[in-house]
Amino acid sequence: MKKFLCCVVMLLSLSSAALAQYDIKTMTPEVKSALEARKGRFSALKALKAQGLVGENNRGYVEAIGGGADVKAAVSAENADRKAVYLAIVEQNQLGEGVLSTVEGVFAGVQRDKAVAGEKIQEPSGAWVTK
């Protein structure tokens, strides 16, 4: 238990640059599929963000802010693939149970930083803003 708490405290203190040392160590079929799917929908997702229909939430996932079923489907697919990647990072780096939310939070910060002017992002406080 002490080792687990130490790992959580250490991970909580990591910046996104420090988390970069924790990566995909084995390109499993699930990870490969998730990464390829994300690459394939990148342009469509970027367009949805530019239209203000999708934003980056504070949990490391995209969120539908408007639009119809097609927007929700794109968001659902993107989030399933992101979760697969996040879980692989946790498992392959032996980060332990209960660390997924920390990994998600770190990647939420990365996505907020990468957002371009005009895109919607959710601050850690929960407030939605336009960058």
C-alpha cells in the first residue's frame, strides 16, 4: 500500500513533460487500432472544434458542446480510442490501480495547451472558455 501511495504522489507531481517518459511500450493491436483511428478522424475533429461543436474537457477527453448524432458519434469514437491509449500507458508502465484519472488529467492539460485560438476548452475548475 505504501508503494502504491508513493507512486500516486509521484505521478500527481509530474508535469506533462515528465509524463512523456511513460509511453506505449508495446504496440498491441488495440493500441495500434486506436492510434490509427484517431489519426483518421483528426481533420474531422479539428473541424468540429473550429465550429465550436466539440471542446477538450478537463478529464482528457473531447466533449460535444453542440451538434447532432454525427458529432456525438465522433466524440464517442475519439473518447473510446483515447481511453484505450490511456489504459495502455497505465498498464504498460505498471503505474498501478487508481492512476488512470491522473493520466487523464495530465493529458487534459496537454490538450488544453495544444488547443488553438477559438477552440473551446474546459479549465480544471470546470469552466468552459474559448481559448
